[in-house]
Amino acid sequence: MSQRPSMRVVVHGGAGGAPDEPAPRQAVLDEAAERGTDARTPLDAVEAALAPLESSPRFNAGVGGAVQSDGVVRTDAGVMTSDREIGAACSMPGVEHAAGVARVVHSETPHIFVSGEHAVDLAVDFGVETGVDLLTDETRERYEDEEPPRGGPREHLDWLATRFGSGSDQAGGGPGNDADGDGKRGAPDHDTVGAVATDGERFAAATSTGGRSFALAGRVGDVPQVGSGFFCTEAGGASATGAGEDIARVTLSRRAAGYLDDGLGAQAAADRAISEFEEITGSGAGVIVLGEDGAGSAFNTEGMQTSIAYK
């Protein structure tokens, strides 16, 4: 019988505002990281680690994910392995485990990216559950409280101009929670999730999200874009979280992983990537990095919870 390789896994629960209840969120993150260490390959590990985070409404992925301007939660995810194989899927209503669909794209198709209804159809054929109600009572009520638009995209754009990215989800630069002092929260205080794993020889990185609150219906952010939300090389991998449009503009995960290629350690790579990101964009973000020397993380927001496990 072959011996299962040792596995090291690091996960994050998103960069943004400090959560109201950090301890329960940390417990889920710790459980997720431990779950990943039982996997046989790094790709199995990141998918396994993200699954409980996608199922927890305490995070912005899967159940309880951010609601777009038409009242629908659409999930996105991306995975990459150190052999430069990639899988991504986006704009999937009713798909709780977006990372599982990205895994299908990675391992079962000749493609890198599949979107929308076709990604949902792919999920059906490969046994990833669809038709899940991703709205919670809280997210449904928050959306309805915002007097949502009922017309076309132009009306939606007018509506989201003062709402998109508000609060602490995705480190949005909007007015923030309870910006008007009326007791209403502008957006959830939770965020995108990600994981990086290694068995000592191979690496895998993955990121999964519900997007950013009150975005235009169909908006796709950084998370499923290779080099932005996730990246992996033979030297290690990275998963990013934060202001998605700005993360995509500077390809944050590729930047962090590139520093591993240059010979920096994981913590130094994370620190330099976030420092440069802030200097270029002025926005908020965080990144986890896993390299041969171990794990590192950095963020320039109020908080970013992480967990590391190995066996």
C-alpha cells in the first residue's frame, strides 16, 4: 500500500473589515485547513479545503455570497497547479461549490475558462450540485432594503453607483457599513475564500467567491482570472482577496508567486506584493503564499483571517 504524502495547506477567509464574530469564522477556517491535509494531491487538498468555506454563510463564497444587482448570487472560482494547468468557472447561479466546477474545467476539459449557463451545465454532467438557493435571509433582506432596480442595465448602473463595493466585503472602497448612521449595514462583513497546498513536490492554488455586493448582474471580478485571484508555479502558489478590479489590474497573485520564482521566501513575497499593490492602487487586498519555505500572508485592510495545517 502506498503511503499518503504529507500535505501542508493554508487557507484565508478574505481581506476586509474586522468580522463581528471572528472566533466562529476561525473555527471554520481551521476545520477547512485540516480537511485539506487529508487529501492525496494538492489539487484535491485545495478543493476539499474550500468546500466547507463555500457552504458557510460566514464567508462570501457559495451560500451567503454577495448579491448582484438583479438579486442573484453568482459564484466564480479558479484553480491552478504547479504544472501550469488551469481551470476556472464564473457567473454560476445556484452553484455552491464553484471550486469543484473549476476543478472539472482543469481536469476534464481542454479549456481554461467556462462561463455562465454552460459552466452550470458542465457542473451537472460531472456531479457538482446545482440549483442551490445561495441566498440567506440576511442577504435577501439586505438586498430588498436597498430598493433594487427593476429595469435594464443602465438603470442598474445608476443604482449601484452608490452601492457597489460598499462595506467591508471585498475590501470595497464604497461608503462602508452604516455609512449614513441609519443602522443599516451596507454589505456583508465577510469575504472571498482561498487555499494553497503542497505535498512537498507539487503545489496547487484556488480561490472561490460570490463576488462583490451590488455589482452589475453578470459582473466577473478577479477571482477566476488566472494571475489575479490565483496563480501557481513550481516554486509555490498564491491566492488573493480584496478589491477585485484593482487586483486584476495588477495581477496580484501572479506578482506574489513571481517573487517566489525570484527566490524570496513566502512571507517576503506576500509582503512585497501587498506593498506594491497598495502603492499602485491605494485599495485594500490580502494574499496568502505557500512556497518551499512555508506559508506567508499579508494584507492592508482591517483584517484577514487565515489558517495553516499540515500532516
